[in-house]
Amino acid sequence: MMSMDLIFWIIAFLINLALMASTFYQIVILTDLEADYINIYDSATSINRIVLPEFIVQGVFCASFLLTLHWFMFLITVPVTCYHVMLFLKRQHLFDVTEAFRFLNAEKKFRLIKLGFYLVIFAIITGRLALSVFEFLSDADDATQLF
Amino acid sequence: MGTENPGRPNFPARPAATPFAAAPPQNVMPFSSSGPLVGTEAAGFRPTPPAAPQPTVPFSSSGPLAGSQSSGFRLPPPARYNDPSVPPPASNVPPTGGPFQRFPTPPFPSTVQAPASRVPPVGQPIAQPPAPPVSFRPQSQIPPVPMGAPPQSVNSAPPNMNVPYSVSDSSFPAPMTNFQSSFPGYARMQSNADLQPPPMQSTFPSHRGGYAPTPPTSSTPFLSHQGGYVPPPPVAAPLGLQSRDQMQYPGSGPPGSIQGLIEDFSSLSIGSVPGSIDPGIDPKALPRPLEGDVEPKLFSEMYPMNCNPRFLRLTTSGIPNSQSLASRWHLPLGAVVCPLAEAPDGEEVPVVNFVSTGIIRCRRCRTYVNPYVTFTDAGRKWRCNICSLLNDVPGDYFAHLDATGKRIDLDQRPELTKVRSGMIEIVAQTIRSCLDELPGYPRTQIGFATFDSAIHFYNMKSSLTQPQMMVVSDLDDIFVPLPDDLLVNLSESRSVVETFLDSLPSMFQDNVNVESAFGPALKAAFMVMSQLGGKLLIFQNTLPSLGVGRLKLRGDDLRVYGTDKEHMLRIPEDQFYKQMAAELTKYQIAVNVYAFSDKYTDIASLGTLAKYTGGQVCYYPGFQSAIHGEKLRHELARDLTRETAWESVMRIRCGKGVRFTSYHGNFMLRSTDLMALPAVDCDKAYAMQLTLEETLLTTQTVYFQVALLYTASCGERRIRVHTAAAPVVADLGEMYRQADAGAVVSVLSRLAIEKTLSSKLEDARNSVQLRIVKALKEYRNLYAVQHRLGGRIIFPESLKFLPLYGLALCRSTPLRGGYADAPLDERCSAGHTMMTLPVKKLLKLLYPSLIRLDEYLLKASAQVDDFKSLEKRLPLAAENLDSRGLYLYDDGFRFNIWFGRALSPDVAMNLLGADFAAELSKVTLSERENEMSRKLMRILKKFRESDPSYYHLCHLIGFYKYTGKFSKIHSIPSSAIFVIYRGLNMLVLFLVRTLMERFIQYNYQFEFRHWFPSGCVDG
């Protein structure tokens, strides 16, 4: 039982890392675009390629907390999910190549906030992971002591 | 004044040569008022001293004005007056120098006691001659001595290109004329509105000044003397020469600073009794732009080496020196660029061949060499005017400098001078004639594709005698058969192409397939063209219905209007169009969309293709060849043959501390400041807004350089460079003075149209009104208190048409009304068109010209070319439409010919023939067998030739038919004039209402009565 929890937190940790990596990557691309190191078509292609996968992973991430009844974590992650769903429904989730520079700053700000958000979740998950590792180890100790 | 003010006895004591000695009695009066005024300045911002109660009536009112204006001034005048370092000009300094140094102190005590109640010292400095012209008249007959000397000193000064004010002399005449044109307007205003005397009087003297070029900092302090010492010179030229002097030697008493007055007092009393419909305003008093667009001369005369305003216009040529100042300028701060604007013959932009040296540009900021760079170090180095970096001059480009620091080869260097005509004319003309004969042009490649539910390609290889048609019906996976033979060289395959075009109409004669595989066809065309780029003309008759990019009928749902989703109707429905537009731009393909359907075609989506590829949208709703044929023929021919720049990118650079941040028009931004334009031509203009990056600008001048890198049709890669300079100013009043209403309106209209893409029409209109109102309010605040403006709106001379244009903008097709006021497609296409229009055409569209024709037609003696009498534009107001008249109303896109109710039947019969009794909106005007009809046709032809960008289609309107149509005006296509006609009545009311409402909204702290002078004049 304990090991299930540990495995869950490890998976959540990895997913969160992936989300952070994706967001960070997008920020880097936008910064490059701003500094004219990359052309607009390539940057739009590389961002748009990972937007949907990121949304899906984030949705799964959020849903998994709900399914495993981690209410606190679910409530923390659900605003981002809602925002993603809203963007998707409004068909504004993709980086608009024709108006890229008009919305560049907004897009960057949105991703920076998201990155900060993921960082907070990262801190929580790390804590929970450490806790479950500790519990797992102490359980193992208990188990050995039982013998 | 000597008699009245103990501090001033020196004045009359000036050398006998001065005018004062010659005519002492007259002079005393001016002095009496101006003397104290000088004192007030020096005293540091006190209103009129008690000494001001002058013997003459005018002074009592104007004196205080001057005092208060100068009082608000930031530069302590004494410093300037006392400045001994000012180099005196030969003859007139000694006398003036003495008295001046004394100025500051003696009058001081008296001014302190000044009755502050008169005019609180709040105003900004404006040049203000104290006396009305009447009192000056006697003086002006005496040639003032100072006028003689200053010119010499001016001329001897080395002309320095980079110092903004050095060229101010030359700019004088413009303000003069400016003023005079506006002058009658004020007079009228005074006569009919409840104007209070002081401001009106102050407008009069202003004709002497108009010196806008003189920087306010130096000029304002002197304004008050000038009135007293030197009569207004009757001639403009000497005045101009003096202006420089007076900046340096206030004592010589020139009118230098009267500058701003003019505009400062274009005031307009607008008010009505609350609740009543009566506007309380005489429409005749409203300023009307009957001269059309007047380019601001000030700007180009201050910097004579600037590019012509047809290429680049700034919304104000006074660049604010700080962010706080910029934030008080509520209008857009930016530029409108039309890089390929058509030049009149003989003024072609010279082509410079830099093959031997390479193009000369700054190492750091990449600015191109231009007339404002300075050469130093004996010609071996040049200093960039934008970033001040010292660059080396390449060996081949080296030339020695003459004594004044100019290159000796200046005359042969068009990039350093601003040549108006030249050696290159021949080259440009040759290129043009090549373009005009597009069919014979050797490099032109051409291809055709048609589509309904399948796509048809045509193989037109030169070896064939007949074109071969290939049909591709798999719309999901488009492939291009024979990719090499679809786009063929025109000169080689000429006969095949001709055969194809001959047979094209008959090929689809009996086609009943109304499907349209637009998206797949666009993709196929993209594949064919992506190797080369170029221009893609799309002729679309129905809504795209098949394959990728198919569109739904939308826009007929009334419930959407007025909600937050309204704007969705004006943006592309399918992402396909944006993605396709981006791809097309990437491969240098420009798209021009021609749409013809009378049903919904979703111009919002189709137009996106044009918007991001630098193209244009031409919409002919309910196309009928008999009516619109000529228009399409003309506009298509122009599209194909006008000078076009291909594969272009455009960038605008500017000096340190300033940056262009947003761009508006048909293009795609490829990086933060690089506009990608697959095709540019003379009918396209681009607007941009700038912001200040630094809180305080330290430079005197900001330079702008537009660089358009393009491939000319002859295959040469060229860079077209337009450079302009603008002074940095520290005073809001100066910004207004140097404002360019046309450019402001152009930027505002683009912003408003963009706003309709993200919010409701009403919000877009409100944003325009709000900006104008805020700007006028800010302006009003500059002068409100000292002139007791009560319920008057004042606006600067430069922006006197701004409210009118702003309201016209709100009534233009893209912005007006709601659902029923314009069909969605017409709204979108008009929006796309207005986003590209150069300033002049936009202004004409917003405020069309109205010309009375019947008198000319009836005049038997009128010669063929005697169009003089037709150049008089009438104000667009109801009372100008005489029911006996025949009027031409021309908005640059079509002619509306208005038949008055009581127009003589002869005229109607002659012009319309047998159709004379028919429903006018269904009649087409054609030439009849009589002189009058021929004459009318000649007139129309003449007008069309003068504005060739678009073909003016004729619409006939008979006013006597109006009964019963009044209520559903919008459904009659030819009722434009009627709408406008009604609109102008509305306009006045609207102006009153909206502006008043806004003012009230923003000035709720004011009491209501302040805004309604007719109810309470002295509020």
C-alpha cells in the first residue's frame, strides 16, 4: 500500500518535471523570437507541436489527483486545467503566427506564470515524495524489526 | 510705457532710428500694455500688473492674456534677457542690449501686486501678442529698423543641417498662409457663437506669428515685448528672417513667438440647453476640410531635407521629450508610411547605384546613409544621425569637405541631398513603361487555375497550340500535375495564354456547379507558386464550400450583435486562413481577393489572406458587368500594372530613446520590427506607433528612417530609403502645434478597425471618441483658465478638423451603426480597404467632396478644360444642397450624382435621356447625344484621372424620390448620399451630444452650466 503511494508520487514528480520542461522550452523559444535568434515560422511550429501534448499531460496529471482522491493537489492543479480547456474551446491555444508579435508579451507572461505555478507544485510534490519515501523506508524498518 | 512705468524709461530712448522715435504717440499705447507684461514674465508668473489698465480697450483684454501665458512658462525669462553672451547683430544690439538687462527688475514690484483674480497664472506658454491688429496699423507703416539688420546676421550664420532651429527662417511663410486661411473661420465663429471677447481678440494678432518652428522655450519669453516694440511687419519674408534674431535678442522685439496663438484659439462654442434638441450652434461655424488634406508644411520646412510627406507622415512632428509628456498626449504617437507613394512626374525617387562601394550604412544601427549624416575628419568619417556612431567612409565613397563641412560632391549624391528630379528619371520611366505593358514584359510568368468542386489546371507550355486542361478532383490530397508547365513565361507562351483567355468564358458558360473548393485550390496555387513567389489574384463568387477551409453561413444571426461574441463575425472563422496566409507570406506570395457575390461570402475569412500577405480586398457586391464592369476593369488593370515592389521587407528605424512598438496595416510582422510584404504598391500605406523608452530624451532631434528592401519588377534588388527628422519638444502645446491631423486620423482609424476585430462596434467607436475628447480636454486644460473658456471646446489649429474626422470615422462603413447599417461583408471589405489607404485617400473617404455641377453644365461658354469653377468643394451640410441643383459627391471610391428635387427637367432629360422618369437608382449614366451629357462625362473622366487608385462608379440619386424610402435607407445601395446627407445633420448633433456627454463625464466636477454658454455665458 505504501509502495503504491510512493510510486504515485514518483510518477507525479516525473510528469511535473515534464510539464516544467515543456513550459520552460516554450519560454526559451519566445525569448529567442523576441531577440530575433529564431524565425517566426520555426518558433510557431515548435511551440504548437508541444502545446496539445502538454495540455493532455496536464489534464491527466490533474485527473490522476482526483482519481487517487488527493483533493488538495487536485484543487491546486484544477485552475490551470480549466484555463487550458478554455483556451482550447476558444481555439486560442495555438501560437498565432500571423499576430505573433502583437501577443508575444502576453504569451510569455502566461507561460512564466504557468512555470511559477508548476514550480510551486513541484515543491509540494517533492515534499510529498520525500515523505512517502521516508514512510516507505520506516515501514520497511518496521517490517524488519517485526522479524 | 515710459510714462507709466518707471522701469522703462529706456525704451523710448532707443536710437532715433527705431520706429518708436518716429511715431511716439502711437507707440505709447502698445508700450503701456506690453511693458508691464514683460515685467510679469520676469516677475515669475504673475498676471497683469495694475499698470495694465491701458488707455486702449483692446489692451485691457489682451494684456492679461499675454501675461498669464508667459507666466506659465518654465524657462525663467530673465536668464535669457540678461544673457550677455548673446552675440549682438551689428546694428541693433547696442540700443536694445541696455534696456533689456533692466527688464527683469524694475517692473517686478508692480507686477507682484497684480490683480491675480483676472487671470490665474495657469496656462502654458503660447505666443501672445498683446494688441489687436488695429492698434498696430500705424506702426506698421514705419519700416522698423531692426528688420534691416537681422537678415544679415542670419545669412551670415553657417547653415547647419543638423540644428533644427537654424532652418526655422524658411518656415515662416507657411504658418502665415495657414493662419490666413483659418482666419475667416474665426471671424465667423465670433459672429455667431457666444464667444467671449478675450480669446477672440487674441486670435487676431496671431497672424503675425505663426512661427511654429521657433522652439517655444526660446520664443515665449519674448512674446510680450514684441508687441510693444516692433510693429508687425507687413511682409512675411522679413519677419521670417527676424525670427531667429528675436530668439537671441529679445530686445529687437520681433514677433517670434506669436507662434502658437493661432491654433490655440481656434475655439468653437458648442453648447446647447440641456434637454433641448437645438444644438445651439451654427453649422457654418464648424470648420470644414474643404481644401482636402493639407499636408503639414511646418514639418517639411523645418527640416527641408526630409522626405516628402507623401511617404512618411508623423502624427505630430514634435516628439515629446519625456514619458510623462507623452502620456498627456492622448492621441496616437506614431507615423504613417506609404513607401511607394506615387510621385508626380519629375519627382521620382532617385535610384542610386552603390555597386562599387557597397551600400553605405552605419556599422552599429544599420541606418542607411542619408542627408542628415555629417561628415567629419576631412571627409574620412561620417557620423550616423540616428545612433551618433562615427563610421569610416569607404575609399570609393570618399570626397573632400568644403569650408562648411559639406562634401564637395554633394550635388552628385542624391542620397545625401534630396533630389527632386534627376538622372535616374529615365531609368524609372523605362521601368514604368515596362510595367505598363505587362504583356510584353519578358520575365513575367503567368498561370491560371479554376475551381468549382474540382480544380482545373491549365498546361500552357509554349510548344502547345492549345492549352491543356487537367482536372484534379481529389480535394483531400492535392497534387499538382506538371508543376513546371502551369506557370509559364508570358512572352514565350503568349499565344497559348491568349488562346486560353479567349476560350475561358465559353468553357464554363453552362456550368451549373456552384460548389467552391476554395481551400484546396488555394493550396494548389500555393504549391505552384511557392518556388517563385509573386501575386495571386483570387476571383471568388461564392462561399467556399468544399474541402479544407470551407466556411459556414454566419452573420445573419441578429442575436449575436451587441454581445461579446459579435466580433467573432469579423475575424476568420477557420484557422486555415491564418495559417495559409502565414505560409503564403513565407514564400513571398501576395494575395488580392476579388469577391463578387451579392450573398454572404465571408470576406472576414477571405480577407485574412490579403491582410497578412500585403494584398488587398476588392468587393463588388451583386456584380453585374453592365454596372460594375468598368470598375473591375480599371481596378484590375491598375492592380496588374501599377509599380509593385516584390519580396519586400520594411523596417523603420529611429533614434535612441524612441522605439516603434506597434504596426497597423496589411503585412505580417516577421520579427519585432520587420514587416514582411510580399508585394507593395503605391496604394498601400502602413501605420506605426512609437513609445518612449527612456523617461527623458536628451537629444534635440529624433530621426526616422524607413527602409524598404525589395525586388523591383526589373529584377533588381533595391532599398528605398526615406529619412525624416523631427524636433524633440518639452511642451505639450508645441506637440499640438506640430500635429498632423491627417496622420492622426489615419492611425486612429486603423486602431479603431482593429478594435472591431476584438470587441463590439460600439466599443471601437467609443475608443475613438474617447481619445479625441481626452486630447481636446488636455488641450483645453492648457488654456482654460486664463481665457475663461466657459463652455467652449478649443482645439489647436493643426487639429481643427480632428473632431469632424473622428465623427466621420465613426460613421464610416466599418464602424457605423449595428447589424442593419451595413452588410457584414461590406463592413469587412471596407475595413480591409481602410487599413491600407494612404492618408489623403482616407481623408477623402471620410470627408468626401461635394461639388455643384448644374451651373457649370448650363454655362454655354464653358470650355473643355475649364474646370476651375469645379474645384470649389462645398461643406457637407444640408443647407448646401439646393433642390434646384445637380451635385457630385465624390468619396474617392464612387461618384454619387444627386439630382435636386427641383432640378430643371431640361438638365435631367439631357443627362438621362429616356430614363429620366425612371427610378434613378436603377439608371446607369451614359453619354447621350448632347453637349451637356458629354460635358458631364468629361468632368467625371477628369476627376477619375486625378485619382486613379480606384474607379469611381456612378450612382444617381434623386432626392424627390425619397418619400417612403426614408425608413429603410440602408437597404438601398445607391442611397449613400442620402445617408451621408442625413448623417451630417446627425453629425452636428452628434458632435454636440457626444462631445458634451464625454466632457461632462470627464469633468463632473464642473458644474453643468459651464458647458452650456448659451444658457449662462459667463460661466
